[in-house]
Amino acid sequence: LGIGLLLGAIAGVMAVEMQSLLIGESASPADQRAIVNALEADEQVIRVVHIRTEHLGPDELLIGAKLECDPDMTLREVDRLIARAEGRVRAGLGSARVLYLEPCSRETDRETI
């Protein structure tokens, strides 16, 4: 009976602690600000249009963001921009494992609304 109660109590504590991971907890506001600051640190990024984050595990974060960039950038410049941005985010936030960054221009962003 004692072992059953102990296991029940442990299961209850774990359910409360892991509930946010099961339903898809986003990054904390401080982490989201750090991500936006790291992305906007590049002079070729005009602004972060939007960002979505989700914890995939206790120490693993999925990040998706849309970045407004100069419309005259070449594909090679965009590629380098995204690589730099990913490096800055990962350096500043160790739990950032998976990043999906979508570049857009102001004109493209208006067309998708």
C-alpha cells in the first residue's frame, strides 16, 4: 500500500511538472526577447516580423521566425544572413536546437496579409 501511494505521488508530481511540455510550452518572455535581439543584431535584418517558439524537451527549443530583409539582397547574401542569425541565437541560447528562419521583404509581407 505504501509503495502504491509513493508511486501515485511521484506520478502526480511528474504530471504537473511535465504538463507544459505535453501541451507545447513556448519559450519564456526573456528568452523570446533574447532571440529577437540576436536576430535583429545583424544590420541586414530590418525587423523580426513574428516569432514562434515551442519546447520540444526540457533543454530543447524549436524556433520559427520571419525576418524582414532588404529586398535587393542576393540569394547568397540571404543564405549568409540566416547562417549568422542561427549562430547568434544558438550562442546566446543553448537550448535553441531547431531554427526555421524565413526571410521576406516589406512588399512580400504585405502580399501575404
